[in-house]
Amino acid sequence: MNGLFIGLGIFVILIMCWMGYVRKVERRSFSSYLLERLLFLFFKPLTYSKDEPAKFEQAFNKMAKGNDVPIANPKKYIKVDVQEKDVDGMQVFVWNEKKDTNQKVIFFTHGGAYVLQPTKMHFTLVHKIAQAIDAKVVFPIYPKTPKHQYRETYEKLEKLYRRILEENTNPNSIIFMGDSAGGGLSLGFAIYLKELSLPQPKEIVLFSPWVDIATDNSEIALYEPFDPFLKQSGIQEVAKFWAGEELKQPLVSPLFGDLSGLGRISIYIGTHDIFYPDNRLLHEKLLKEGITHRYIEREKMNHVYVLFPIKEAREDIQELIEELKK
């Protein structure tokens, strides 16, 4: 029995030392460090090799399976009533609607490489923010690749946006929000609306956005070893399904678009993310062009870190909530 207690004591001491190392040397929360280690151990990102294209095809088809059929109502995740609507054949979830034209509206486009359906984490994140600012949530399950491409999706989102405006919603109360591919979609859609001379949202909040789907920045190779989620080769192939040969089109790669006259842009990005170099370029472009924006860069945070139960995510989401209350 004494040996058991001694062993347990040694184990506790080792854990405490490990946590101390992470805080003082890694300069990050222990939860974020542990999450990253677990992701590297158990998560297998999509890759592509010219020598073995069948492996990519098999994995891609598995990802895309069923992404063109309606998903279950998310009320089981967020524990509130959720309306389900149909807009031109596109499933849309709406909740916390107060019938007040000045109520804030979060228009959320989820990530998933334009292939995957939203996860529980997407719904719980946007619900947390919406609760804190008493916002209505509009959550489209937009058409995805390989059966659909970006132009069709933009047309359906446009119809949804026009419907929101027809409800006499004040555009100054609208917040675009999205993560990863959904972040790129949010920004690209704002450019699309400007081209149509439709009102801009007040805010455009981007979590680890995919802003250049060609994903050919030479600096990506420096960050890929630290990213447990994404591999350059895999998402480059996925991008071709979504945009065809139009990989540098600003609607799908908003890094190359005219960003003047849009809603205020907020960018949240970690340095353990292959999208980090392009997000830095986006930040620098906005600075150079004198466009007011917010840029939050988190050292050693992973792709879409805000979705996870870690200290850094809680801090940044709370900071965002306070900003959106203004």
C-alpha cells in the first residue's frame, strides 16, 4: 500500500512539473498543449499524393458522404427551440428570434473545407456568443462540394440575406461570423454583396479563415509541422472541387479582393495553423490600405482553436463578446 501511495505521489509531482514546463517554457495553457498532443496522436488529416491518388479519393468521398442531405435539428446541442427553414432548397436553422428589427443577428457560416457538415462545437460556440449579446442566429447549411460549387452557394446565401433584409432587419445589427472555410466564405460573401450594392453587415468575425484556397504560400511549409489538423496537399485538392480553375477569384480567395467598404473585419488566428501566413498577409493588406480592423494572433494556438475547451479560447471569446456588445 505504501508503494502505491509513493507511486501516486511521484506521478502527481511529474504532472505538476509537466504543467509548469508548459506554462513557463511553452507559454500556453496546459489544456491547449495537451489537446495539440492528442490531436497529433489520434487525428489523421486529409493528404494527397500523385503516386497514390486513390487514397485521397477514398478519404475525400468518405468526408463528403451524405453532405447533400438535411442534418438533424441542433436543439439537442444547445437546449433551446430551433426553427428549421427552407430557403431555395437550403436548410437554415434560426433561434433566439425576438421580432425586433434592431436585435443583433449572427449570420454564421461553418467550416469544414466546404465538404463537412457542422459539428456540435459550431452550434455551441455561436450559441454561447448569441446568448451573451442576445442575438438571433441564422445558421445556413450551405451547399457543399463535390456536388456543388461556390457560385451556387453564393446565390442561395444571397436569397437568404435578402430575406433577412426584407424582415426590416437593420444591417447595422448584422454580424457575419465563420470559421476556417466558413470564415473565407463570410469574407468572400461580403465582397459578393458589395458587388451587388447590397448593405454590408456591421461586423465580419473570422476564426482561422481560409482566405486563399490555392494554399500555395511558400511559408506554409514552415508551419505545417505544427498543425495537427491540416495538410497543404489535401486541402489544395479539395479547393479544386469548390472553385475549379478560379482559385485566385476574390470570392473564394478574399485575400485578393477589394476589402474597402466592407463591415469591420476581426481576425482570430493561431501560429500553429497553416493558414497563419495568409492571415498575416490579410492583416498587412488591411493595414497598408488603411482599413480599420481587429487582428488577434495567438502564439502556438491550433486551427480554429476558439472551438475547443481551452483557456485561450475562453479568453478570446469573452473579449469578442465584450466587443460585440458595444
